[in-house]
Amino acid sequence: MNIAIVGTGYVGLVSGTCFAEMGNQVTCVDIDRDKVEMLRNGELPIYEPDLEHYFSRNRKEDRLHFTTDLAEAVASADAVFMALPTPPGEDGSADLSYVMDAADEVADLIAAEEEPKYRVIVNKSTVPVGTADRVHTVVEERGLVPREHFDVVSNPEFLREGAAVDDFMKPDRVVIGTSSEKAAERMKRLYEPFVRQGNPILVVDERSAEMIKYAANSLLATRISFMNEIANVCDRVGANVDKVRLGISKDHRIGPHFLYAGIGFGGSCFPKDVQALQRKGRQEGYDFQILDAVLDVNDRQRRRLAEQATDYFGGDMEGRNIAVWGLSFKPGTDDTREAPSHIIIEDLLDKGADIAGYDPEAIDTTRKTFGDRMTYGDNMYDVLDGADALLICTEWHEFRRPNLAKVREHLARPLIFDGRNVFEPDRMAEMGFDYYSVGRPHYPPVQDEEAIEEAIVENGQPA
């Protein structure tokens, strides 16, 4: 099938590459000439595991192309995917200007054809309920395109950054929102190779498909904020949130997913989508109170480590050297949008602290935000030199088993604030660390150096 992808952001690039991997001819369109040139030269503007492998292979096989010319992409396309940003506006609602502008242009292009062929126009972007209807109206009325020449489909993505390629290639489910049997058949043919393991292709109406995406992300965000509230109560009553999580996750009605306490959620999806659904409810005269609480809890939680560190030092952060491990909003990506680490860093910088940060992938994206207001390490130990405390903000794998003897050696004091509960509190105390985590007990650190060295060796660490 010939596919046009309008937009080469995170969703567009992953979708286009994966469609090409299944043998389709894919042309990705973007108005950013520099970005298109970069992609034509084989350079990826984002980090995503496995994406480079598929990207390189399909460029080599001449199935994946990039252009700034929308007409070129649409001319041969059987399906035109809108994978455009829908950022939150000032009132929290999704800004549809990119989507609607693209719909205008596609309508004009189809209308200008002497013998227009049937196309499916697909909303891949996360869009409010009713957007498919709006796009349909634009194409039919502005472009004067006869109804039999196109259908508009809502096809939400469910991609996790850091696992997006695997999610696309082996989806839990594919949601196709359309009232057209012809469009549904075309979309099912396109997606059948991705669900050979038996996962379902769900065909629903357009508005239900649009709501499914917002409902899914909002429910997951709600679970995160709920567990963070539980963790905050655990801190006050002396319970351990890890044990609470295990106890409730064995209930088959609840399950284990998205129950980890920490410093809140970030990224390009959860904050924006929860806010957009909250705003949509208000537009329809409904006060979505649960989502108000989800966002309030998350806003407080993302400031937790900065507040803990400030309280520890008696409110005086001026000149304190603080090391930060983890700058992306989650492991497996270089995306720093709405990252808790960035909120924490901004807070500490405002209080006069000196920040040194490290991340396996997100140094460059962080530098775009903070520039020389902070320093950056080439490895995870560089940033520890002379630091008064280490803050762990993202649970990258390499942070789970560091050389803790080396960590103690580099830090000015063995003080760690762990926003992702990477280590066990009792073991950290045995190894001489003053260790604070989320919703778990704090143990007084061992002071005897000989006992600390023995504990380090016992815990599989080099002395």
C-alpha cells in the first residue's frame, strides 16, 4: 500500500518506519527542510530503541522516503496519516491548528485532481472527540471533494516512548474509528500483518476511538497519582509502599501495572492528554474532578526531591553542589518534555544550587533548556565529584547497579534522594548512605567504616 505520513515527529517517524518494514511504500512529509534533509541523509532527530535499525533498512530498500512536498506524497497515497502535534493551548485544550491546516491542504490537493481516487485520511494524532467530523467537513466542503472519494478515520496510537517500535510492531490492539465499511476494510488490511499473534483490531465509531485514547492515558495517569498519594501516606505512618504495591497488585482486578511510586509522570502524552480531557469535559458542562486531582497530585509530586533536599539543608541551597542522574522524563528516550527532573533542576537553580547532570541520551535536549546554567557529565560518576547530594530522577538501567563504593568516594557526603526507588533502603544504610526514597522507611546510615566496607562487599560491590 502507498502511505503518506504528514509530520515526522515521534509518532510520524515511528509509524512511517514500521509501515515500511511491512513492505509498504511510505513517504513522510514535513515543512522543516533541515529536518527532512537530515532524514534523507540517514540521521535520526530522536532516540528510540530499534528505530535506527528499521529506519536504515527501509531507506536502503527504497521503501521509506522523505519530502517537504505534500502534493508529492498525497498524489500516490492510498492512505494519508495525520501525525501532527496537538499541543495544549492556554486553556489546556488541544490545539488543532496543525491538524486542520494539513486537512485544508489535503482537501485542496484532492479537489485539484482530474480523476481523484479513493483515499483514507487518518487522524493518527491524539485529538479531541469530534475532530474526525471536523476534518471530514473541511475536506468535503472546502475541497469540494465528493463523499465517495474519501473517508476520515480515527486511528489513535498507543506508543510508549522507549518501547515505541515494539509497541507498533506488536500492538496490544489496533483501534480503527470509522462508520465506513470500505475504510474499515482498507485499514484492517494495512494492520493485519501487525496482529498475526492474535491481538484484536477493534472497529468502532470515530468518536469512541478518539475517546479511547484519552481514557486510556488518563486512567494510567490516575493510577500513578494514586500510588504517589499512597506513598506520601506511607511516609507518614511508617509503611513501605513497595510492600503495599505487591499486596494490591496480586488482586486480579487491579494487576501490577503503573503502580510504582515516584516523582510523578511527564512526557508529551500524559500531562497533555489528561489536561485536554479535563478541558473537554468542562466544555461539555461536566466537571471532571478526578482529573483535577490527578494533575494537582502530579504537580506536587514532581517537586518532591527539590523540597526534600531543601528541607535537609535547612532551607539553604545557596552554593550547594547537587548531582542529578536522569534528565529524560523516562528511560529509553531523550525526550525531556514535562520531565520531573527539569522541574526539580529549575527549582534548585532558583534557590542558588549548582547542578551537574548526567543522562545516557538526554544531555543535548536538556542543554537546549538550561544551557550553561548547569553542567553536564560525560559519565554518571563525573557529576558526583564534590557533590553534597545525588538526586535520582530517571530509572535508567545503568543506575540500578552502579559501583556504590565509587559513588561514596566521589560524593562530598554520602547523601542520596532517590525519586524512583532504585535501591533498597536498608542495604543503602548498611553501606553508609543517608538514603531517602519515596514512600519507604529511612534508616540511619551506618557510621563504622569497616562495617561499611564489609557491607559493600557483601552486596556485590567492589570495595
